[in-house]
Amino acid sequence: MPFIDAQQAVHKEYDVIVVGSGAGGGQIAYTLTMEGVRVLMLEAGRKYEPSEAAMFQTPDLAPLRADATPEKPFGFYDATVDGGWQVPGEPYTVGTGEGETDFLWWRSRMLGGRTNHWGRISLRNGPYDFKPQSRDGLGINWPIAYEDLASYYDKVEMLVGVYGSHESLENTPDSPDGCLLSPPKPIVSDLLIQRATHKLGFPTVACHRAVLTQALDWKRLPALLHPGNATAQKIIAHDMRQRVPCFWATPCGSGCAIRANYQSTTVHLPPALATGKLDILTDAMVAEVKLRKNGRASGVLFVDRRSGKTLESRARVVVLAASAFETVRILLNSHPAGSAEGLANSSGRLGRYLMDTVGSSLSGQIPILENLPPHNEEGASGAHVYVPWWGYEAQRAGKLDFPRGYHIEVGGGRRMPGFDTLGGLEWLTGGSYGLKLKEDARRYYGSMVDFAGRGEMIPNEKSYCEVDSQVKDRWGIPVLRFHWQWSEHETRQAAHMQKTFADIIESMGGRVEKPPEKDGARAISAGGSIIHELGGAIMGEDARTSVVNPWCQAWDVHNLFVADGAPFPSNADKNPTLTIMANAWRVADHIVSRMRRREL
């Protein structure tokens, strides 16, 4: 990929500056450049080339057999080459007030951001998810509805390549014919889970994931993605032919040299660069948005991490897509004349209503899966199936003590062994070593199942961030202080997850690794640990109660837009990445339309 240096970025005037290169930034840059807009993308992290991914490296070739370390929390081969919950020289602080709990902030300092290591589960928000407050009086409604994003979900699925099925389930939208790829077949443990959940009264269905199970239809799709734009159609048709379907051999999280899975670096950036309209500058830590005298954004101030110099780049429009809380940090550190409250903060809502996904997990062992013969039918390295939320009727009837739902992500099978193949067996064996340990490892390998709940968090006033003026990062930029509290809505949901997981395992004839946690406050994962950060610059219909309008345009700054998860007014139980991309495409179309009318 071609890159520019900091001096080139400074001496060139752009139509749009996009801060961030992940799901939101990648999608915005793709859509804009395909329409002929000149874009500068600023990425705080290092360069990354997916063709160099360590796809075929096995654990025995890595330090500690590729196990997790503080520097590589998802393992040595994880595609996140720089980043994590702790980034050297880039601290953050956490409040310790009454009722506040721990918070973990993940940063991905590399081109493509978090799209390089995510689980690729790609679920559409349903109609209920856009209007939650109207249904039960809790939380905040979106100023847009499912119908406003439906066609953009279609486009993202066709561009990215998402596998899945049509199930006609409540608040779990089906995609139109021609959008989804065929899902891989369930593996043995999936079929057992499916049978168990059916007995318990809820479904297990094909997961929706951004991995190519077949070649993209490069003859049909380009005209649907870019109607009337022959140049864009030609570019994306060529690019689709460069992507190869998955051959089910290596972990998606290691990166994908054949471009079978979705990463911004495998899907969005190559065709955007092919337009000749995109410049990428990495190692550019954006500190603040700069304003003209008329109150409009003139560009951004950034630190060149290689030289340490502070520089400024200019454009007609600025789009922040640095990840939700990093975007908020940039806005809080941007001070228009006479204001110490941050940019685009006339409502006082900037940094408010932070959200993560509710998480809880439980594992078990299934005797019928012991001592299976070696086979090569494990398919994709991520979920083939999942359990969508099934409890809407029970909630309407008041039979559950929490108002919002969760879905279940399942794991099992006999993929590449790791440390846990030998370790962590004591609860089954009572402890063994030598030949007996090897026999136990062979016996139990492939007989474990894992369940992870992913549930909706209702935004609350007590989960927010602010600038910690006493602490700065290595670049001299003030850091964020987080304040985090779960409500009983979330902790009760987490307790329900634990009971459900145990019920499934027992229905499979298995045994749980540990008793399900009945105390939801102990069962729930720490805030930020699921890495679905949302909110902080929410969209709304009223400038008095929101930061951006329904087009994610700052109420206070006419040519400033936000295109990551920061504008989300709520956090459905669906993983947010697909919705971030769909909304970013919609925002980009709006920017193009306004530019053509010379309104930006």
C-alpha cells in the first residue's frame, strides 16, 4: 500500500480528513473515494500489510507456545501488532467513587484498527434496537429507524462478504436474497448444542460472520453497490477477484493474507487506494480539531510519532472515526475560543452515556465428545452457529427481571491445540502428570464447550469519561478518566446468562467447569473488556440533548462528522461493527450529496 509522510500531509489541501482506519474510518474513506472525493486518512498506529500475516505459523514456533502475554493479550500471533488494554506511554485513569467499578480500555494502534482481530460476527440491529425507549421507557431512542439503515446493511454485507441464513426471528432481521453467502456446516458440538437448546425452547441458528465461504459475485454486485458509477464498479469488480474464499485452515485472528475475512485493510483500503484519491498517513496521533474564525473545522492537529513534531493538516470536512472513546478524547481536548468544555459540547453530553456489551461466560465438558477420532471438519475458526435472543415474549409478560436481551456465542471442536489442552484439566482429572497427563489430554481434547453471552447495556448517567488534566500521554495529550457503573438491568442479565449456560451444558449430558454464578455483579465481565465501546457523542433530534444530529454531523460545527460507535444512543445485544459500517456508508453518502450542492 502506498503511504505519504507527515510533510506531504501538511502541505496538501484535502476535501475530507478521516481520523481512524477501522470499520468506520475504512468505510467512510472507501465510500468517499469511490465518489471522487480526495481523502487524507490519519492513523495513530503503525503500518500493517495483511499479506504478511502469520497465517501458517503454529504455536510451537512462538515464544510461550503463542500463549497470551500482557503485550499480546490475544496470543502471540494475534493480528493486533500494537495495542491492547495497556499501551506503553498511553495511560488512562479510572474513577474510584462510590459504586464505580473497574474499566478496561482497548486501543489498537495499527492500520485497520480493531478490524484486524475482531470475531467478525456481523449482526443487524433490529427495529426494536433503534427505538428501545419507546418500547419500555428505558434508555434513549435513535433519531433514525431500521428502515434508514436497511439498504446500507445490504451494501455492507455484499461488499464485505457475510455468511448466514434466513430464520424469520423476532427483531433479528433477515437479509434480502443475494446479500448473504452460504454458511459453513455446523460442527459436531454445534449440533449437540442445537439439540439441547431446542429441548430448552430456544433456537440455535447459523451465525452471521464476515468471512468468504465462496467467491464474491464480481459480475453482479458492483452495479448494486455503486449504481451509475462505472469507475467505482470497475475498481471493485477487479478488487473482488483478488479475494479468495476461506479454505478453513488458519485462525482468522492471525490476519488473512488471502483477504477471505473482513479487515479494513483487506476490504476497504485496497479499492479506496486504487481510486488514486486516498492518502494514508500512519503514526499520526490526532490531538485536536482546529477551527476557523467562522466556527467551522479547518483540519486537525496531530503529533508525528516518528519525529515527535506537532503538525496541522487541513480539509473542507473532518470526520472522526478513531474509535468511540478516542473520538471523544479528541473532542474534549479541542477547545473553541472561550470554552473549556470541549468541542461540539453545547449540550453538555460529550463523554456521556458510555456503553460496552454485557458479557459473561461459562465452560463445560461433554462426555459424548471424548476420544473422537482425528478429523478435519472444523471449518471456520470462528462461530458457525449462535443463539439469538429468544425472550421478547417473556419480557413483555413480565416473567424476566431484566428488560433487555442477549445472544449466545458458542465454542467447541478440535482446532489447533494450545496450552489449555494440557493445562486446566485438574477439575476433571484431580491432577495428573507424565503418561497419564498425555492420556487425559487426548481423552478430553475436543470435548469442551464454551458459552459467552453478549447482551444489551442500557446507557446510564454514571458511565462517562472526562479529561484527566493531571495526566498526559507520551505525546503531551491529556488522557481520559473513566467512570463506570453497571445497573441492575445488566447484572441481572449476566446472572440469567450463567443459569442458561449451565442448563445447556447439563441438557447436553455434560458437566460445568464451575457452578454458575448467581450474583450478577460477580458474573458480569468488567466494563470495556468485551471491546464494544459505544456512545460518548450520541446522535439525536435535539441539539440540547445530543452531540450530533441524525446524520452524525456535530450540531455546533457544520463540517464536523463522527462515524464510529460514538454516536450510538444505545447498545443492542448485536455486535456493533456491521452497524458502524452501515451508518458510516450512510454518513458518507450524505457528505457527498452536501458537497455536490456546495453546502460543505
